[in-house]
Amino acid sequence: MKFEAERLWDLPALPTGWEVAATGVGADSTFLTLMADTPFEARRAGQSSRYRVLKRAGDSLEAFEFVSAGPAAYSVIQPIDDRNFLLVTTRAYEGMEKNAHVWGRDGSPVRQFSLGDGIEDAQTSTRSDIWVSYFDEGIFTAGEPGLACFDPTGKRVFSFADSVANDDDVPRIDDCYGLNVATADEVWVYYYTAFPLVKLVNMRLERLWPHIPGLGAHAFAVGEGSVLFAGDYGARTSITRCFLESGRIETGHAIGDGKPLEFTRAIGRGERLYLVANSAVWLLQAD
């Protein structure tokens, strides 16, 4: 099946010697690109790097630059408020215990704190809540709760393991594959090994769909009656639509300008699924 994607905008060309360190979508649908002039492993080893943040909102494009000294191998970017950006290193290794850094648009560091180890993804809300999902090494080695929420200062205010998964009907998270912070009050997760789709409202369980296919999906978008999943085991760029009430499944690929999109990154926010492919950003919408 073909899922026709809408081309939103082209990605900017990288300066010579630079690489894309992270991409992210804010709660207000702004698209963020983080570029670095130093390779990932060198940044992780402690080499300083110059970073450039590109913020795309509709037709407007803003750019900000700063220099980070020390082991800051950022791979997650989110807006934290109107003035500042949250950058996250996903592993809390030695020298990077405080792996969440807030930077101002003027290139100045604002604050640092820890979001834990083994981070899969992070998304902020319009209230500047920071929702963090964790992969298996963070959960089983570092004792992370699978899903957590932090306030803008880094104080943890919610733990899935303590608040939701203590219910016998809710499977524990062994590896949080997909996170979708749809609104300030509504958050969805999809996770291994039980593969349920879980909807939280005001940090409480609203509903659980236990019979979602066991996909290796790394992002998803939620519509009124269906969910679009990006990726599967062995088919990272496949798209699967799951109709929640009937359980019916449709599988295919995203198509852009008449060609299959071999996307390198997918991000779900509410009903919108963003795909980074072919030097552009594309959009699919769940319905």
C-alpha cells in the first residue's frame, strides 16, 4: 500500500565537515535541526564542538550557534520554552552524569541536570514538561522506569514503573520503542515486549490497547481511529496503519514525489508523523 506524504520543506545543506547531530519536533510543530562540526565519537570523548540550531516554523527559519566544551554528544533536541533549547546526551557516562543541557538562543548555557541513562527519546510539552523514554539497557542496567516525566528544572514528577505499571493489567516497559507527546495532558507510548499501545491523560492510564502488532516501530502518530507506525523489524522504512477498534492492518511505504521514502528519522507528534528523507522533511497524518 502507498501512503502519500506531503513535502513540508527541504533540509539546509550541511557546511563542509559538519554532521546532523539531532532532529526534533516541538509541541508547536516547529522543526529543529542540530548540527555539529565535530564527529560524534570525538564529542563523546570530550572534544569541544561548535553547534548550530536551525528552527523551522512554517516559512520562517532561525539559526543559533554556540560552542560546547567537554563530553556533550547530543543526539536529542527539543524546545524547552520560548527562549531556550534542551539538548540531551542519551548515555549518562563518566563525565556526563548531568546529560541534559539547556542552552539559550544567545549561545549561553542556562542549566544542567540528569535525565537518567539509556534514553531512547525525549519530547517536551507546551508546559515545558520533559517526557523521556528509555531503552532496555537503561531500564535493566540503570534501573530507569521505561517512561518518566521531568519538570523544566530536571525534577522527576512521574514514573511509569511506579504510577502505571504496578497495575496487573499494564505490562512493564522493557524497551520503549515509541513516544508521542500529543498535548500537554495526553501522552502515548508503544513498547516491547508486550507491544501494547498506552494512552496517558494527566499522567494516569486512560486506555490500553493490548493487541497491537509486534512491530519494531520507532515512531507513531495517532488519529481519531487509526495509528500510523513508522518502521518494523527488518523493514525500517515501512509504514503500518492499525485501526484501533477493528484491529485491521494495512502495510506499505511512504511515497513522496512518486518515489518511496527511505527515511532516516521518524517523529510522531499527535496525529502528525514527520519523516526525514531525501534531504527533505515530509508529513503523514493519521486519521
